[in-house]
Amino acid sequence: MSKFKRWHTLEWTNLRIDAYIACNGICWGCGGRVTAKKFSVDHIKPRSIGGKDQLYNLRLMHRTCHEARHGKPTMTPMQYIYRATVDERMN
Ligand SMILES: [Zn+2]
């Protein structure tokens, strides 16, 4: 299954919602509140080393915090925090 398709399955959507609820809407990365409209779900054990798409292996993160965790440093850490805060206010 392609990566694109995986993100659009009902199973994955349900898992994302479960992870949101399990994490009380709090970002694992920065501890801030995460809007339910747009958020990322991080694999605690990465899929690349066998981590499963199971609730116990998932945690809620802001998209910006998730990008930062996966080493795409297009911004400084302070810029990520600022952007996550702005994202919150926009929703
Ligand atoms: Zn965050």
C-alpha cells in the first residue's frame, strides 16, 4: 500500500482520533493543546524499525512539533514553538 493511500484509510483516521482522545488533546512534543482539526500522530517506535499502527504505539503531536522530531529543521526550535502557538490561535 502506498504511503498516500495509508493516510486516507478509515482505520488510520479512527486510530488518529483514538490517539487524540488518549492524549487528552495535549502535544507530546511541547505539552501544548492541540486543535482537533489538524494534528499529527507520532509513532513511538518508528514504523521503519517495525513499530505498529496500534494505539499503544501512537502519541499526539502538533504538525510542527512532529516535523521537528523527524529532523526536518527548516526552522529553529523557537520558530517551531511560535508557529505551533499561532496554529492554535488560528483554529
Ligand atoms: Zn507541540
